[in-house]
Amino acid sequence: MDEQFLHYIWKYQKFDSSDLLLTDGQSLKVFNPGNHNHDSGPDFEEARIKIDELEWAGQIEIHINSSDWYHHNHQNDPAYENVVLHVVWNEDKTVEVGGSPLPTLELKDLVSHQLLERYQNHIQAPTEILCQNQLSKISSLTIRSMMDRVLVERLEEKASRILDDLSKNKNDWEESTYRALASNFGFSTNKEAFIRLTQILPFAKLKKVLQSEKQTESLIFGQAGFLEKGSDPYETELKKEFDFLRKKFQLQEPMISVQWKFGKLRPANFPTVRLSQFASLLTHQPQLFSILTQTKNIKELKKALITPMSSYWQGHYDFGKPRTRISKTIGNSSFENILINTIAPLLAAYARYTDDQLFMDRAIELLESVVGESNRITKKWNDPNMQIHTAFDSQALIHLFKNYCQKRKCLQCNIGVDLLNK
């Protein structure tokens, strides 16, 4: 038995509700089970019930054993003072609130054994995606509604991280855009190193030199710790510039190059190449946040974000190491990655900040305009009912897998509930 199942039982009233009696013998009628609360506090809010001849409106708390009320320390939490009904699988202890017994409904003799067995068989299936082989039983409308829901959840989750960062830098959207973009350019391998770079090279100082390509590169590569070898003439030029600018802007101690990872990366993904691309974008688009919020379609965004790298980095993948093939800009896949993981979340964050749904709609439209991702998670959804066409689909299914399937939260998922109801 687990509380997730009990929440489902109560929410959908999946028990014998005829002639309900509380554990103290009083009659119970349920007019409204309440709204499921996924935050802190009692499990259901705004419920309406009738105990004997008296109607009550308030909160419902659910536990496996009634004694969990005390184990969870609810007796000392004012948030639980308005609970009007305690719903439990098993009453092993009388609970008192304000010196009076708390009305309690015990479910263990009211729930169908077949329903319980069906849930246990489902939740104990030895697969990562428990409903993988049953999706054909689910209507496309149910699947689509769940994907709509989890896509918004994923954008909200990413938006929360951006808004948290925004609150730490005095609501400076340019700074937060700079940090979010840097994290994206690091991808999974060098994400932490890029984040560290933005901490020791604030955008407020970097933007003072963005009119100069060489000065921008000198600050970025210098603070990243890549100007110490001196084995290349261009590196020497940047080092001279960096030494002057570091003193001028009173910058923190630079990183060391070993903090950046090169192993198992193709030269095109080396951190030195990513840093050069990052520098190029910032010098060509110093007002990046304004562009992201004002540009309305993917064609304009692509034109703004795919900028030419400096002549040196078009022909090199590290200092003193020439490329065999010239590369002038970031690739289309990198652009789409930035759109999915930086631009869409930034627009979602701005939608919350301004309370303007327009920006959330724009974020969703952008995800619908690019091809879906193919990675280890999306490949798990090997089912005709879960075809991935756009980034909307792939982002939704990534979130569904991480936050519902892996955590066995089937009863918080429209698909899982639909299967159990069948």
C-alpha cells in the first residue's frame, strides 16, 4: 500500500460509498472530495462532506496508518488545523485535534481487491515505462492532453531556475540571459565550467568590451584559463590584452584550463570552439535578451543567432591547432539546441515575470517549429502512439519519463489513471 494509491482512491472515489460510516460510527456523505494539493499542506482542499446531519467544508488528509498523523508531526503544524476528515487505509491510533477526535474514514474494507491487485501488478512491472505495452489502449486525446501538461511543466521548471537566478542578480535580464546561454554552450560535458566562467566574468563587465571582437575573446579565454601556454601568436595577442583588461576591471582569479573537459569530444565540440562561438554571438548581438523577446519567428532568430566566428577560430579548434576544414558558424543542431534549452525557457520565465501568456505561447510555438530530439530517453518511447515529430514532443516525453515514469507516479499521470480505470 502507498499513499499515491490512496490519493487516487479518494480523488476518484474508487470505493464502496454506500452507507459510509466513520470509525466512530457516524455516517458520512461525500459531496466533493476536494482539489488535489501537490504542494505542502493537507492532501485535498475545499472538500465538502456531511457527517451525520452536519455539513463541513475544509481539508482532507490521507495516510496509510492513522498514526502517521503524529509521525509526520501534523499535530504541531497550524496548516492542519482545518482538516475536517482523516482518510486512512488502517486506523491504528485515534487522532485528536484541539482535544477532540478527528473524524476518520478507514478504507481497507471498502476498496475492491481486484482494483488493488491491478494497481500492484502495474506498479511492479519490471520495465522503466510501466505502460509501454499498453499505450494502444489509450486514446490519442488522453495522450495529447498529458503531453501538453508535461511540456508546460518542463518549461515552468526551467523558468523557475532562470527566475531564481534573476532574483540573485537584481532582476538584470541581460545577466540572466548571458548565464543561461553560457550553460547551454557548455552542453552536458562543460556546463559547470561555463557556469563558473560567468561567475568570475559578469556580463556587466564583459559588455563594456563587446564592440571589440579581440577584447571580448581575450576576456573570455583569459578568465577561462586558456591563455597560459603562449605557444601561438594569436594567443599571445589575447594574453597581452587580457592582462590589461583584468587589472582594469578588477576581475577575480581566472579558472585553470584543466577545469575544461576535452576527452571523448570531437574537435568541433571542444570547449575552445564553444567559447569562440559564445564570444562571437555576444559581440554580434550584445542586446541578446531584447532580440529573444522581440523576435517572433524561427527564421529571424536563426539569422540573429548564427553569427560568424572570428577569422582565427574559423580555421582553428584550439590555439596553435588548425582545423582541416573551415567552419564559420555554429551548426544548425547547435542552434536548435539553444532554442530548446535557452530561448524557450527564457520566454517562459519572462511570461511569468510579466504575467503575459503571449511569451509562453511563443515558447511553445518555437518548440513546435523544430525537429524533435533523438537521445537515450526519447528512444525509450518506441511506440506508434508516442511518435516524436517536434521538440514539443521530445521535451514533453523527456519530462514525462524523468518526473513520472522513473518515479512511478502513474496515478498522477493521465495515462496511468486511464489504464487503471479501464
